[in-house]
Amino acid sequence: MRRPSQSRSTGLSPLRRKPKTLDKDPALFHASSGGQGGVAFTLDRKRDRPPAEGERLGAAGPAFTDEPADLVSVPSGAAPDPETLRRAQQIAARLAIARPKRNRTDRRGRGRLSSVRYRGGSDEIDLDATIDNLIEHPIPTPEDIIVRERLQTRRAVVLLVDVSGSMRGERVRTAAATVGALAGEFCDDDVSVVAFWSDAAVLAPMGASLSPSQVLERLLRLPARGLTNVSFPLEQARRQLSGVASRDARVLLLSDCVHNAGPDPRLAASALPRLDVLLDTSGEHDVDLARELTRIGRGRLAQIADHRAVPPALAHIFGS
């Protein structure tokens, strides 16, 4: 099925690079454990159907369907190079350490400021609520003191990793650093990882308890592909976040943004609650498209040339 260009009807300027029009819809694969420690991918045949009543595609709970799925096994020769995997896992492990918790009274911390009973963790008193309590209880107890605290909310982040072209050398190390750093930053939150080329594969679904090492092994088992369809993974990220409040949902795109297949990704970016971009500048890249995606997605852009630039880039992105 051919998709017509939509830039004219949306007021967006034409893309600098004209992407290839796909003859069929891209496929979405889900990773699962295969035999003898391998990984297999099942083709998702229900991704284009509307959600069933009561179903939340962004939720971590299971869903059931009687629709068939094809099992696509990764060839035995697709096992990652042991040394490449070992180095990638080392990089991820160094960055996967959880950051210290912010002080409860830090007004710059994430979460909504709310009035709660004093529990020894805050010194900002809600005078109006406390006075109301003292009228009823002239001899107060610590629980009669009402303070202002930021209640932490569980965030949801979808990491989209570009595996088109060659996933070797610095690109592997950059992906490893990003996976590890996100695991450390969002250790108490929900993180999903999706690899993409002209199609896409869900390496870690939302709510799954996979270690960075497991995610990297799945990533490196994927054969690198040539075409880059940036629009399709953005659409999948939106579906995964459909049950999450906008204030708690974010998408991080790790790519060179050389979009050369599929529809205009700016349309998909506009439907996301927030889109940040880590632009890989180690080879050919499209900084103009990356800037437009972050502008439309109300996010931030950080350019990285190697894996060492990932931690400060993520600090810049998630510092807001």
C-alpha cells in the first residue's frame, strides 16, 4: 500500500531528503526467549487494530488475543560477537548505577507538590492546613503537622534505537552507553526499548524487568538493515504510551535521523507528549530533521559523536 506525502496538507516544509515510499506497511516484532539461550521474534499482526475496550497498550499488564502470529527465528549466525557484547555490557554496567534520590524538600525535584502529614522528611509547613488541625486538636502530635512534599510519580520512557546500516564499533558503544544510562536514571520507572530500521523490534516492552545486559544481547542479535524509517518507531512509542499521563511520558530517539523510507516522521512526532533526540554524528546525519523533530516534539536535541558524550547529553536532556 503506497502512502502519499502529507507535508503539503500539514503546512510542513518538504523534507530535505526524499524518503523511499514503502510498498507495504512496516512490520513490528516482539522479542522473546528462544531455545538454548537464543532470542526469537514474533510478528505483531494486531498492531494496526484499534485498542479493545478496556485495553491499555501502554500498560505493563498482559493482553490476550486469538489472532495468529508468525515466529521469526534469528539465524544461528546472528549471535553477537562475544567480545563486542562484552565491551558493550561493560559500558552499560558502568552507567547503570542508580542515581541518589533527590531530597524530598527539593522544589526542583520531579513530582507534584502536595500537602501530606509530617513524616520526618520535610520542613516546609502548610500553615493553613496545620492551623485547621490544631483547632480540632489543641495538643498536637507530629501527625497533626501538615507539610508540603513532592510526591514522586512513576515515569514511562521509550528508547528508540536506530539499527539501520552497520551496528559496529562506536555505534554499538553509543547504544550501550544510552541503555545503561537510562537504566540508572529511570531505575524506579518504566522503560521500553525499541530497535528500528525500515521495520522495528520491541526489545524490552514497557514494564519488563530486563537488565541492560539482556537488552544489549537482544539488540546485537538483530541483523543490521539498510533503510531508516524514523516515523514507524515514533508511532509505536505513541501506542506504548497511550495509557500514561502526558506529564510522565517521554520518548528518546537515538539516531542519525537520515530518514530514507516511509512517511514524514514529523507528523508522528507531533502526536507524542515529548520527544528528545540524541543525534549520532559519528557518520552521515541530518541535523535539520533532528532539530525539527525536537521542536515539534517539545523536547531537546543533543549531538553525540561517541559513547563518552552520552552521559552529559542525557543530563542536558533530562535536566528539564
